Amino acid sequence: MRAVAVDPETVAPELVSLWNRSAGAEFPLDERLLRQQLALDSDPRLCLVARRPDGSVAAAAIAKRAARPGASGEPPKAGYLSYLAVDEDSRRRGVARGLLDEAASWLSSLGAARIEVGGDFYHLLPGRPIADGPGYAALEAFLRSSGFVGEGLEYDLSADLDSLAWLREPGGPPDRRYRFGYYEPAYREGTLRFLGECFPGRWAGEIREALSAGLRGSDLVLAIDAETGAVVGFSRVYDADSPLLGPGVYWRRLMGARPGGLGPIGIDASRRGRGLGLGLLEYCVRDLARRGVGTMVIDWTDLVDFYGKLGFTVWKRYERMSKGIAPRA
């Protein structure tokens, strides 16, 4: 079974169907999300599709080469295995190995020195998904046998906002020096300056690109120093009407009729230790509750105890994994 390189946007329905045959119960992918991720991403990518003799898709992979500047100002020498799915009847035949080898060769030709599982810009997963079922065990075994090494766990956390008792109590008085509110165009320059100084690299790039793609002002909450007008913190939030789907609502089909999400969230390092981060988090949860959100997800974090202070518990688990590859001279 030979894999052929294709434009993933031309086979999006088939990629969604293939994914859902393997992982749809735990990570139900839909065409709107996949097309959004493909359309917004600008990293070089390679999509490989293997078909059966009857023309149906049996396996597929998408690899990406990191091209955006990281915190150092230079693109990391990294590639990503962004998508990998193999139908059960095509496993244990070397199909996945062939896809991975071809993807690794392509990434090597672009100067990548390692491959990471997920975690790419406009990712679907932040790492290897950990879930019950033989397919997930087979994926883990395949990755480890292919040389991928675990680098730690990440989590999606969730809470039923209707059941959080603290939301029914009045909020504490905020520090008068700071205020929280929605992003407005007048804050664009200050927001991008804050992000570039405090969170250079991915988070700054994500917000910049989201603003250009039509991010709704109410989906970006800012912490403002009332004395100086400076932006000192931010948080992305989402609800069912958000024009851009964020990671917190990727798996919204499992979240009931009123899904919502949050992430990332960050505070200027010089302002930490004063309760400002927890205050911003509480403000955002209250805001989403006012919007009618029922189930809320905070994606891709290892700060289980921090978010647990407000009633969030582990919903999904992932393992960050990577392997080295020799870049071509």
C-alpha cells in the first residue's frame, strides 16, 4: 500500500472519517475544526494518504516543519507529527512505519532535528492521547518502538459550571490597581507589545494571528493596570458562538449543549505573586458562566493543582513525546 502526497484540504472529509473510525469516541473530529486548522496554519506541511485498491483511505499522516520564530527569535529545528491514523484492518502491515519514515525524511530535508508528537501550531492534540482501548495502546507501542521518548504529561481539565458553589457567591473585591475586561482595537498595540515582551514566541504569535483571523473581542480578556493603562495579563476564552474554535472546545460534541473553554492564560512575571492570575482566572470563569456555558475545559496544562482551586479536574491526558532525526546536510 503506497502513500501519496496530497493537499489535505482536498481530502478533509476522508481525513475526518478516518480519524473518527479510530478515535471518534474520545476525540470526535469534525470538518469545521479540521478545515479551520488547515486554513489558518502557514507552516510547511506534508500530507500522506494510503488508499486500498478500491480507493478508500486506509491510513494518513500529516507532518509539519516549524517555521514561526520561537522565544529565541529563530524557528526551532523541530517538526511535528500532527496527524496519524490507520484503520484497524491495515495495522501491523508496516503502513504506519512507512508513513512515519517518509515524513521523517521530508522533515530532515527541511533541516528539522527532531519530531514531536502533536503540539504544533493549530494542533489537534498536544501529545500522544492516553485513553482506554486497543488503538491507543497500539499507538503508544508504535511510537516507542519507533524511537519516541516520553517527556511528561499534559492534561485537559474540565468543570461543570452549574455545579460550582463558589460561582453562586459574590466575587471578592478586585485589587483597585487592576481591572479585567474584553479586548478592544484600541488595546491592540499594547496587547502585542505585552505579549512580545512577556510571552515571546508561540503565545504572542497565536494572538497576533487570531486577531488577524477575526478573533472576537469578547474571546480575549485582558488584565489592565488602571494607573498606567498597560496590559499586564491576558486569557483566551471560548463559547459555542466563538468564530474561532479554540482547543478548549475542540471536543465540544462531548461537552453538552453549552460548551466553553479557556487557554492560554498568562500574567507579566513582574506582577505575579499577588493573586492576579487567580483573579483573572476567576473573572473568566464567571464571565463564561454568565454567557451560559455549562461544561468548561481548560486545555493543555500541567497546572492541575492551580486550576483545581476553582474546581477543575482532569478530563483528558496526553504524553509529550519526541525523537531525534538527523537533518540533511
